[in-house]
Amino acid sequence: MIKIETFRNPKGYTLNQLIKKEPTCFNGCVDVEKYEITAVKIEEPKEVYRERLQKLWEECDNHHHWTPLKQKAKELGVELIGNAGSKRKR
């Protein structure tokens, strides 16, 4: 049995990579056995989300990410403090 936890939402491209309707053989990988995967969202305290978002905000060096980070913070009801990229790794 394999159990994983991930921050990737299992939808779109990620999900499409798992869905195979036919058995395959490619690059030495023979896929003929079936698997059932169940995804359950892990609910965590709001403070955990705030800390993760704040860290991403402070370390973000790509202005294209700023609006999505602000939108996610608003969606989760948390406030981002300070300036984006203020603690980015150089």
C-alpha cells in the first residue's frame, strides 16, 4: 500500500496523468494492473494556511504569483502582511 500527502490538487493535468483507460507499455514500464486512488482534502486550522501563505508571499520573487497569492489569502480569510518578496532567497 502507498499513501501520500501532497499540496497538489488532484484535478486537471495532475489527474489526467493518473487516468489511463488502457494498459500500456512504454520505456520499459508495463502497466497492466489497476489501482484505485481516493483523494481526501485534509482540513487544517486557518493559522496553518496563513503561515504557509505568508511564507510564500515573503519569499515570492515572481510578480505573476502576487495576485494569485492575494486571491487565495482572501478566499481563506487571511491577511498577508508586508511586501511580496521581502525575504526572498537570493
